[in-house]
Amino acid sequence: MTQPTDLLTDTPAIHRRTDGVIRVAGPDRIAYLHSLLSQDVEGTKPGDVADFLYLDAKGEHLAAGTMVVHAEHVLLLVPAEIAAAVAERLDRFRFMM
């Protein structure tokens, strides 16, 4: 008989989320995100997952989400309804950094 805990550890599964996903890549992605997010991004390594707040220059909250660090990029998971606006805002500041 299968125990409920066996299902958590022995059965592969996919959980679909309605989050928007923003992929940030490039050699300066860690320093760039570190300057914009509340999380200590410079102290992360591939495989790390952490919650963050995206703040403007005055410290006002723009978005909250989860950061997933990969070797070649960082994924930012934010509510789907604001993902495009957050991605656009991040893109605007790309060359400033």
C-alpha cells in the first residue's frame, strides 16, 4: 500500500502556476538584480530560491516575487498580471547599469 509520504518523495509531478516568469540573463545579471531587489542576490549560487521585493529608487514597493538562480540566468516569478510591466521596467534600466 502506498503511503501519502511516498507520493511526495517517489512520484515525479508538475504543479502548474499562474505566475509570470521573467528570465534575466547576461554576465552582469547578478550585480544588476542585486542593485534592484531587496534580496542579497550577490550571495546566491545556482539552485538557490528566495523571495524578493522589487523596489524603485525611493524604496517604494513595485512587485514581490520569487527568484530562482540558475547557472546561466535568473528567473523571477511574479504575479502574471504584472509580469509584462516588471519586465519592461527591468529592461529600461538595463543600460544604466
